[in-house]
Amino acid sequence: MQTRLEHDFLGSKAIPKNALYGIHTFRTMENFSISGISLLPEMVVAYAHLKKACAQANHSFGLLPEKITTPLLRACDEIIDGKHMDQFLMDVFQAGAGTSTNMNLNEVIANRALEIMGEEKGNYKVVSPNDHVNMAQSTNDTYPSAMRVAIVIRFDGLDRSLEHLQRSFQKKAVQFKKVIKAARTHLQDATPITLGQEFSAYSKTIVGLRKQLARARDSIAVLGIGGSAVGTGLNVHSGYPKRVVRYLNKNTKFCFKSALDLVESMQSQRQMLEFSSCLKQIAVEVSRIASDLRLLSSGPNTGFAELILPAVQPGSSMMPGKVNPSILECVNMVCYRVMGSEATVLHCVHGGQLDLNVNMPLMSYEVLTSMTILKNVITMMSEKCIEGIEANKKQCEKYVYLSASLATSLNPIIGYSKVAEIVQEFVTTGKPLPEIILKKNILTKKEVEELLNPLKMIRS
């Protein structure tokens, strides 16, 4: 393999001649072989967007010459288009703060710019990873900004999947609006409800989650770029922070803002915890709903069997004909993973010390991964489960009339204590409620029929 020799203050390294990365990236790959998981492409693309905006801002101030700016911007655009991803091979578990990731971008952009100019890779006197690509920047302000850019870019995909789920639940709410069933509290029989009301509630839960997530997204879209090493803006033009954000907004079509206090934006990553907590809440609620649906579809002969789920695959290697709630089981497991990720992000945010949080590579990986797997599993849940769910109407109706809670409607007429006596007799003897009530000569037959009509107990 042909190589080129690159140098830093620690010594020299032979770098593969065709590699766009340089000595810093090479040392990182030598030092950190932890998980086998490379940098997330969405993080690389977001960082390239930021590098492009920084170069445009520096050029606008007359700090970066045209002859360097043009090939540098072209190199950034190529990365944004998904090219050169094989040059970002370092492990997601790396040195603190993301210096290795920042330098990986700097080196790849510099060497690609050199190629475009017809220069040899590694000729950093012409285009320097540090002096030109990283001009007016530090890892400490670019990495937190880049991870926020990545989250904002990925947001719409997750939100669309949630909207899809919300609409799927609402369609089923309309379809099931006349399917009456017994509600259950404490896993015990409760008063009547419609299946449509339950699915409508699921839909409204998703609406609330989307609103929370959108608010957290707005907080994430505030960037500390321009803070330089510790938020004081050392070696940065006074108009640079807002100029970078302006170019970033123009290039990406998103609405980012410059942080009011750049020191605070470097010390605290609380917005990352807020966003991660919203992802956890989504996971908690979606998993809760999935567990409800699994329970309501249990059976087919010895469970609730009120819902019929789409059969997607055989459920057992031993029991022929068995079909499991496979989609919903997968939903549960993905949601548990997201809940665990939030705990990791919490510790990462808590672990920030003094003027910098160095745990950003891990927190960005956890948040972006959670967004991806949530989006995918929620889409799967909508398409392969919710849209094909059917109601077992006969089973639902049967349970309504087997529920002693029908007698709750008598409370205002004969009082709680007398109703409790009737319920106990119903549970003990198994006799029909109307028969028990009529024997006590408390109410007329017409009154009993009216009061025990489950349709009269439900407000739509």
C-alpha cells in the first residue's frame, strides 16, 4: 500500500496515500477501537453543513481567500451529498468533546479541497485543516452546534412517523366508535366504554407528545457557534456567530438561532437532556399503548381476545399455528432501548465539568440513534399493526354484560351500599343483574332496562 508521511507535534505517521483523512484521524483510529460503530452519517453531514457556513462567514469578512473558499465549499457539498463517508471510520467512542470528529472533518475537507485544486493530499501549507477549515472555530463550539444541527435535520422524519401513528389511531377510533366494551381499571372490570374512545385517547396522546417534542426541538436549534474555546469568542470576528447562523439557515432551510450567552451554551447541555427526555416520554407512551394492545389481543381462546392483530409471521417453532403479537413486542423492546439511552444522556449532561461538557460524542450518538430507531419502529407499528387491527365485536359485547360494574349506574338511584350488595350477589351466584335487582323490588323492569343499558352510560 502506498503511503504519504504526515507530521504533528507528537511525531510522524504513514497515512494511506489515497486517504482523505490525515494524521489526527489516523491516531484516533489507532487509539480507540471500542465498539466497531463508526461515526453516524447524519452527524458527519451536519458537521459539513456547519463547516460550510463557517467558511462562508470567514470569506465574507475577508479572512478566507476565494481560491481556498471555493474548493473548500465544494468539498463540504460533496460530504453533504453523502460522498466520502468511507473516510469517517473512527469509533463513536473516542476522546472527549469530539475533537477527533472535528479534526476528521477538517482533514477530509482540506484534502478534498487540495485534490480539487490539483494539489497533493497532505500539502497543508496550501490548505490547512486547522488554519483554514477550522478558522475561528474550536471543537468546543462546533461539536455541540453540529449535533444540534443533526437533530433538527432528523426531526421531521420522526415527527412524520408520529403523525402517521396519530392518524392511524384516529381512523381506528372512527371505525370502532360503536364497538362497546368493558373498560378495566386495576386490571379489574370497570364501567362501559367504546373501543373508539380508547383509540381516540391513544391518538390524542401522540398529539401531546408531538407538541412537547416540537418545543424541545426549538430549544435544540439554538447554537453556541462562535464561542470558540470557552465561549468568550477568542479569535472570532464580533459578527461571526450570527453570520454563521445566517448562512446555515440559508443553506439548510431550517431556522437556527445564535445563543444569547455563548459561555452558558458551552457549559450546559441541558437542552440535549430535555430533548432526550421527550424521546423517552414518546417511548414510554408508545410502549404502554403497545402493551395495552398486546393484552387486549391476548388469546385467541384463553385471553381477552377483544382485538385481532394482523398476522405477520408464525409465532412458534414448536406450537403449530401459533401467532404472536410480533410487531408490538418489537415496539416494546425498541422503546426500552430508548428509555435506557435517556439515562445515558442524563449522566452525560450531569458529567459536564467547569467550562465544557466533554461527553458530547456519546450523548449525540444516543439521541440520534434513539430518533432513528423510534422513527423506524413507529412507522412499522402504524403500517404493520395499527392499520390492520380489527375488533372482535362479539367478545367485546360479551364482556360488557359479564361486568358487575354495569350496576354502577344505580348509585344515584338506590345508593352505593345497596349496589354493593347487588354486585356481591352477582359475583357470588352468577345470576343476571336484572334478575337480582327485580327480586329485591327496588326498581321496575322498565327502570332496570333503562339504567343497565350500557349505551346510556357512555358520553361520546
